[in-house]
Amino acid sequence: MAADGRDGRKATVDPKLLELLACPLTKGPLTWDPERGELISRVAKLAYPVRDGIPIMLPSEARTISAEDALTPPPRLGGPS
């Protein structure tokens, strides 16, 4: 299930923005899940949605993820090696 913006394009998050964002509950790091279009907090076991390129950093809007999903390593971002 891919997350799409209103214009049909796949949602993305700027890597620089990702470096600045933190989980509002744990203050820990977030990882980007491009397949679902979510920011993942492995410590809180929450997935925050990204809608129209805007991270929705409200715990009430987040989806709870399973312990197994929380242990899955984050996907590598493309870029120069």
C-alpha cells in the first residue's frame, strides 16, 4: 500500500527534514517508510502519517506498529556512496 499525495504522486520526505524531526513522545529518531508513507518511531512503536508532504506528528493520528515491525531495519535512503 503506497501513500499517495492528492495529485497521485508518491509521498516523500526531505532527508534534511528527517534529520530535524523527532518522535513527540520519546524525542527519539524517526525513520522513513517509503512503502507506507510514514515516519516510524521504533521506540514508541508508532507510525506517523505524511499527508501531502507534511508529517502529522500527533500521537492521536499515529498508527501503532507491531514489535516485529519495530525491529525491522529502516530502508536505506538512495544517494552517493
